[in-house]
Amino acid sequence: MLTLILLVATIVGLLVLMRREAGAVPILILLGVLGLVGLLLEAAVLGTLLLLGAVVVAVAGLPALRIRWLTPRLFAM
């Protein structure tokens, strides 16, 4: 039941933030918080997936990390 609640909360939160076009930082916070809640409340698989999603959002969405990791040199390999 907890997994379902976390999944629904994540989907609703992402839809609200995407509708507002809030950017990467609020989405990163949402995924991080719900991932930690999942890990703390015995939903380890979903919590881990949400934290991995937060890492992907951080690398792809935050300008400082995007410049460092997603450079044209990376795609030229």
C-alpha cells in the first residue's frame, strides 16, 4: 500500500510541477524527498528508483552539472 501511495504522490507532484514549469530544482527536491521517504518506510525499490531519478534530473537539468557532464565531447565519442 505504501508503494502505491508513494507512486501516486510522485506522479501527482510531477504533474503539478511540470504544469507550473517549475524547473529542475523543485523536481529534484520532490524526487529526493519521496525517495528518502520510500527508503525510510520500507519501500526500498521505489525509494532507490526515485533517488536515481533525482540523480538523472540533477545531471541533465542543473546548468552547472549539465555543462560539466553533458558536453559535446561526450557525444563525440
